[in-house]
Amino acid sequence: MHEAEGGPTGGSLVLRVLPGPLRRGQSIAADGDPGRDEAQAVGTAEEEGDFDDVWLCRYTGEDEARLAFGPGDHNRLMQLGVKEALESLVERVESVRAERPGRLHVLSAHEEAATDLYKVGRALLLRHDSLPPGELAVQAHAAGFGWVHHTMDGLVHVAQPTGPAFRIVNGSATPDPLPGTDVPAGGRLDLTLVPMPARPAGAQINWTVTRSGAGDATVSQGPRPGWTPAPRER
């Protein structure tokens, strides 16, 4: 009788290790590389030649106890990827508020007259009431910003690469789906876009369904809600 020997068995665990507080003038890219500059890490505004500010999100979820914005509605305007990373940063900062009370401040966001990433809504300038900027920079890195820089004047500049202009969000399903599913067979699921497209008159929204198995679905376009473009300061 011959019994073959089994191979070695093992296991794995993915760990994430964050750097220490960033020093003034120090930067970090999404992959942890401290040697890449902003253009190398997230690109430039010039590369986004088809930018249209009607796709910017307006941050409306302000919690005055946690988040504050600089004066002017333009400081609430940003691309979707920036907004999502900012939301994640707010939650990360909230987790340390017991030790570091205070608010996160967005000092600058979309600047129409700028020539850098602020022009296209892909950068923010941040500070916190009590969290040191070096620590805030690390939290911003962990929150998913593509490039983070601790400025020489003690603020935190964050930036994102280009990304999707909007996301598709699940609404209510009819009838109620089973746990772990989005919609039952034969059911209906409401979908919406965030931000709601605000292209010039004549633009169209086209939906397609990509099947990953034997199932299938159809999309019925509902009535297009009214849209008011984000106000611009003069």
C-alpha cells in the first residue's frame, strides 16, 4: 500500500499598516508611496479636457457637529469620488472624537478660476479643530484619497484620480427580497443615479443590462425628475 503525502496547508490574513503622522511637506499616494507627486499619483486637471461642472456633487449631508464648509456654495461642490472619500474620512474622524473633539473643516473645494485639481472638483483643503494635521493626513489616506499632502502651513490637501461621474443606487424592491439579495425573481427594483445627471438640454440617459448568469431583466425609464444646476457664484 502506498499513501501519497499531502502537501502543506496554510492560511493567510491581510493586514493594513498605516504610516505614522505625516510631517509638514510630506505626501503619500494611495499605494503608500511617499515619493510620488500629485500629478504622478492622481493626474492633472489638463488631462480632464471634457470636464463639465454639471456633474459635480453638492455635499448636502452636513452634520454641524462633525463637518463644516468654507463660505460659498462652491466649497460644497466636488466630484463623486472626492465626496465618497470625504464621507469615509468623516466617519474615521468621528471614531476618534472622544479623544480629539472638534469638527473637520473643508476650507476649499471647487474653484472655477483655478488651474489645478480644484478647478475640476478633485481636490479639497482640510483642517480639524483638534486633530493634528499630520494625523488628519493619515486618516485621509486611510479613507481612500489618492494623494494626501501635509502642507507647509499646517493644512491637509487631498486629491483624487478621475473616476465615474455617477453611481447607480438601489432603491426599494417589490416584493421584499430575501436576505442577501437585492430583488426577487419577477420583482421590481427602483434605481436612481447619484448625482442626477444635469447635462444640457437634449442629452439622453441610456440603460443597459449586463447578465452574469442565466437571469435577465428589463429597464423601464421612469419620468425624468426636474433638475436645477448647482448655483454658480458670480
